[in-house]
Amino acid sequence: MADLQDDPPYAGIGAEDLPAPAVESGALERAVELLSVHPVADGSNALVWTLRQRPYHDIETPEAGVDTDIPRLRAGGVGAQFWSLLVPPGGPRDGATDDQVLSDTLEQIDAALALLRRYPDGLLLARTAGDMADARNRGRIASFLGPVPGRTLNGGLGPLRAFHALGVRLLAPAGASWARDGLTDFGHEVVREANRLAVLLDLDGCSPAAARRIAGASKAPVLVSNTAAASLNPHPGNVTDEVLLALREANGLAMVTFDTARTGDSLQAVADHVEHVRSVAGPHCVGLGAAFGTERDTARPPGLTDPSGYPLLIAELLDRGWPEADLALLTWGNAQRVVRDAEFTARAAQHRGS
């Protein structure tokens, strides 16, 4: 925890920017204070795709049609963001071939890099845990690129290496032929190369069997960028307790979404899922991945309809008796640790020449 506490506080959070609280005001003030030191590292935001449909939208100014912009990220205490580069299901290229998926992914990467260039005072490309701290020290939001779809690796590792060179740091195996029910021989090669490059494997959308197999095969921690507890809500996108235990064994990370279809339609329901993940996977393996970045009509619990609502969730957890040390892990520490551990694994692999 010392490395978090030694960094200057993250600027940009003000109680006047927050939605009307549904929690005790004292807890909300404590939540805002905690997030000024331990900001949120959010695991999933689809803004890159949404902005491709709205090419003239300015994210320095709040706009009713989109739920994410820099002012609301700052108001919510978001200090790091994983920008998803997946094309949403049901989009214009649904049912695309692997080659089309690769082309779409390159377009997504290009759009993400253009976004970061357009807003250099708010967003900073992050590749490492050190970049996370540097961005926070400079009052910017550390921006990790990914995940990209595993389907882009159509029998070769070249695309993965190219993605890494472009700054991508997450890969999603779900839907790839090499990771459907477990791992093929090529799938094991993908995992080894991802470990060597410090590219995190995002198990969102993987079957429980595949998720457990990948978590066991990876020498670096794995994560699920946006999910919830299947034992509380048997949604197909939620993780089972068996997967949570596999994440605990692998020192991985399950990041809880704010999607009402997965969690329920209240802030308290989201908090229930966060608490369940902590109880099963442990306080070092729970994070937050709201899955914002969509049109404003996406169903979210009241108070959590955009990133500015994060302090309300932290206040709810404070009211439930969460120690501040566990909250610091939930918001920032666990995500930073997973990124750092992936770097350690990569350096060890490169030293061995594997």
C-alpha cells in the first residue's frame, strides 16, 4: 500500500459534482476523500466504439447522449481506464469473418490512439503500472488499450505482437477457436506469448471451463474486466464461484459491472456482488469494471448511471463496514498489482528466453 500513499492525491473530485447521495453524507465525504488518494481503475469502457458512431462528440463537455466524458470520469474519481476495443455483439459486422474482425480491431486501435492524442490534458496512454502512477501524478487518466478479441489470432502470433507494439495490453480469448472449452496447443502458445509480452488475458465471456483452464495455464494473473457473481444472479456473463476460486488461486482479478442485467437494478445490489466477489475470491482479487461508454439509455442502477456515481458505491461499502485498506485495493491497488505482476512475469520469461 505504501506506493499508493506516497503518490500525490488525484485531483478533480468535488462533492458538488456528484449526483444526489443515496447514502449517509458522512460516508460520501469519506468516499470522496478516499478516491482522491486511491482513484478507481475501471476495467471496462466501450467509449471508443461509441465515439466511432459519434465522430464529432467532444468528451471534454458532458452530453446527454453518451454516459462517459472527462468531467464525469474526474467527478467519479476515475484515475485509470481500460478502454475496450471489442466490437459490441449485434453491431454492423456481427457474424464477421476472422479477417474482418482483425480489420475492425485495427480500426478500433486507431480510433483509441486518436482519442488519446485529441485529449492529452485528460488522457495518457498507459502500458505499465509505472504509467498508472505517472498519469495520476500528472492529473491525467491512465488509459490502457484493450481488450482486443482473441479471434484476431487466426493461427499465428504476429497480430498479438503487432497489437503489443501499438500499445494494447489486454486480450480477450472468448470466441476464439483456440479457447472455446479449454486450450488447444495453439492456445497454450498464445498464453505463453501474452505472458512474455505482459499482455493481460481478459476472461470476460469465456465458459467456466475455459476460464479455469486459462487461469491455470497463465503464469501471469488473469482478469475478468466486467462481470458479477453468478451465485447471486445466474446471468451467462457472470462468473461462478468456481471461477472466482480459480482467480484467487491465480492472484487474478474479477471486476464488477454496473449492468443491471447482471447485478440487479439498485446500488445496493451492485454492492452485494462486490461483497460476494470479495468473500469468495478475497480482497486482493476484486475490482470494478462498470462497462460504461455506451448510449445513455443503457440500463444502470440509479446513482450509477455514469462514472460520476463511483463515490456513492464507495460510500455504500463504507456504510457496510469495509475498511479503507480493502477499498483502496478495490479501487486502485488490485488493478495496479495485476498489471505489475504481468510485467514481472514478462521480464522473467524474457530472461529465460522463452
